[in-house]
Amino acid sequence: MIQKRAGWLCALFLSEMLTATAMQRFQGEIERAAVLAMFIPLVMSSGGNSGSQATSLVIRALALQELSFGLVAHRNPRATDRACPGGILGIIGFTRIVVWQDLHIFNYGPHYLLLAIAVGFSLVGIVAFGSLAGSMLPFLLKRIGFDPASASAPFVATLVDVTGLVIYFSVAFMVLHGTLL
């Protein structure tokens, strides 16, 4: 078991270093709008959770021989299937920022609505990407000869962490450009 896990854990640790690289890439945005840093754990965990959930469901279905790649590709191509959970989380994230601001629990600044929009739309993209990656990665790992059960969920979480940061800061830059950024 150690041989099986240790190699993956080392590979994942090295891959997770890309998260630091992504954060370094957006260091200027974080310095100009430190309020963005507060929501990094939220967006990263939401993407990782959606990806891990999708991976678990696919691995279970594979183990029970209820699923094949063709069936997933055929049944899960609609963007709405992947965007809807992210939309729900995006609405919750948006609402949380607005309510905290309105109730004076926290002051997000004069551009709090734009911040709420950035967080909300980021969640849509991150959760959709996490769900897609989580659905497809077990098949990729199986095809190249690896056990999907031992690597899929952590690898999806790592992939979605890095991609989630890029999505989050890209959306934030587009929404907040000319105001906070």
C-alpha cells in the first residue's frame, strides 16, 4: 500500500506546487485587491469538492460495471449539467457577500457588488471544470494503465486547485478591471 500511495502523493505534491506558481502569477492582483484572497479557499474547495464527487461517482459506476467512457461522454456533454451546481454555489457566494456587506458584518469596500459577481461567476466555471475533470480523469487513468481509485480524487483536486485559481483571478480581473484592478 505504501508503494502505491507514496508515489502518487509525491507526484501530487510536486503538482500542487503549480498552485504556488499560479498564485505568484496573480500576486499583483492580490496586492491591489487583497479582498480577493479571502475567497481563494472557497473557490478552490468548491472546485475540488465537485471534482472529487464526480470522480467518486464515476469510479463507483466503473466498479459496478454500470458505466463506460462512451456513456459518460454521451450523457454528460451538456454544459447546463456541469454549470447548474456551480450556479447554485455562485448564487450562495454572491448572496453571502451582499448580505455580509448589508448587515455590516464585513466591509468589502465600495465595489462589493462587483466582487460578489466575480466570486459568483468564478464558482460557475470552477465547479463546471471540476465536474468535467472528475468525470473524465478516471477513464484517462484507466486507459494509461493506472488504478483510478488510488489517484483520481487527489489528482482531480490538484488539477482543479491550479485551474480554479486561474479561472478565479481571470474572472475577477475581467469583472473588477478599472475598479479594484
